[in-house]
Amino acid sequence: MVIDLKTAKIKRKIIITSIIYIVLGAIILQNIGSTSYEIYNKMKEKREFTKVMSDLKEKEEELKGTVTKLQDPDYVARYAREKYLFSKNGEIIIRIPD
């Protein structure tokens, strides 16, 4: 009888300890999973922002080129004649549709 009580207590301790370890393991796995998911999303977001940033840098370079061109008076005069149909004295503008 004494042996049965000792083995029952030992079995109960083993079961309780096992349940505690299983719960802790599940919590740890859940934390690892959610952290991995967050990291994946952040990396995906970083790739998207990197692409946007490269597009914006290209646009910036294009705009810098335009600013440089617009500082040239000859370019501005030619641009105004082409875009807004300004003419020089004695010049006739004929617009041909595309």
C-alpha cells in the first residue's frame, strides 16, 4: 500500500511537470512563430520601401536634370516656343496634330 501511494505521487508529479513543460513549450513556439511572422512582414515592407526609394531617387535625378536645363535661357526659350506656342518676331507657328 505504501508503495502504491509513492508511485501515485510520483506519477502525479510527472504528469503535472509534463503539462507545465508542454504549456511552456507551446508558449515559446507561439512567440517564435509570431516573431518570425513579424520579421517576414518587416522584410517584405523593407523590399517595397527600397523599390519606392529607388524610384524616387530616379525621379530626383530626372528633376535635377530638368532644373539644370531650366537655368539655361536658350533651353527655356525653346521650351516655351514648343510647349506654349510662343514665337519669335516674324515667326509663324503651325501646329500639326499627332
